[in-house]
Amino acid sequence: MNDTTSRERARRIAAIDGLLFDLDGTLIDTVDLIVTSARHATQAVLGEALPDDVLRHNIGVPLRTQMGEYAPGHVDELLVAYREYNERVHDDLICEYPGTEEALAVLQDDGYRMGVVTSKSRSVAQRGVKYFELERFFEFIVAYEDTTIHKPQGEPVVEGVRRLGLSAEQCMYVGDSPHDMVAGRAAGVLTVAATWGPFPERVLEPKPDYAIGKLGDLRQLLGGDEARFRV
């Protein structure tokens, strides 16, 4: 990397005022919940559960899109079965990634404004955020209902930027899936791969700007040590 590119990266990091986060696999560990619910739904509707690698592949895009990948002719049935089961087991199967609350508190104290951009429905996203008492850190949640076009397109991230009242150059998006990185790039924000999620290798395929191994690394990245986290 030449000096001009290095200076430009440092300039963009210094300009960041807003932080946008994906939810599943980034702030909250819901992978077991999602896969278990999808396994139940495919077993109930199709008579046979699909392999877990198939069920995991499109985590991060809207649920209807995922169900369409499993069986295009049974989307509504799969959605009903998934949601009914997910509602029953939600609180038993979700976990908070270690250090999440502490990292968010530090970033908030540093003056960064924060929001969540997720493909989940509003009610389910709010349930997860409230369960771990993370709602105090975020000004809003951009959920599935808030845009007509969804990840991996950039519109949900653009909506997050709009709600912060900032420019794309003043924001970054942190997410665990390649869909997040593609959406962030399309929105013109800096992209940060969360490699603790279910896609530690796939999340790097769209060539995000940075990659971090834990949420606490974000402060070091924003504090001027950006070279260490370049992809």
C-alpha cells in the first residue's frame, strides 16, 4: 500500500462519527437459534431437515429469502413453522458474545453514535437487544420492515446513515456475513468484518476494509491503530 492510500485510510477513520452494527452473529450469538429453528421448520414442512451447512449459508439475509432458498414452493409454510418454534425457544438459545456490553459502553463514552441494521423483523430484533439490555447503546434499529430492498443491497445501511444524520464517509458498518460487507460497500461506508461470527472466512471474501477478532478491537481501530486491522 502506498503512502497516499495509507493517509486516505487514516483520514477516513478520523472522520468516523457513526457506528452501525449487524445484530445476529455480531452483537448477539443467535446462530444456534437460527439453525435449530430452520432445522425444525424444514423437518416439519418438508419431511426431512436440510443439512446444517445449507441452513447456515444465508444467515444475514431476510428470513423469507432464506426459506425461498430451501424450498421455493413452501415459503409461507416454512415461515410459519420457523416463527412458531423460534418464539418458543428464543430466550433459551441466544447468547451474548463476551465483552459486547463493555465494548459498546466504551464506544458510547467516546462519543460515537450507534445504531443497528438487521434483516430481522423489528419485534424479534428488539427482543434480542432488550434481553441483553443493549438498547441503551443504540439510537434505533433498522429492521426488515424499514426498507423495501434488503441486504446484500445497500439500502438498509443507507437508511441507518440517514437516521444518524451523517454522511456515508462518517460511518462504518460492522457485520459478520459477506452480505453485510457487500451492503456496507454499496452504501459507501467503511466495512468492518466481525470474524467471531459464523462466517470467519466467508465474511472476508468481499474484501472489507478491516477485520476485527472481537468487538473490543473496534476502539483500537478507531483510535488510530487502523493499519493492524486492514484486510
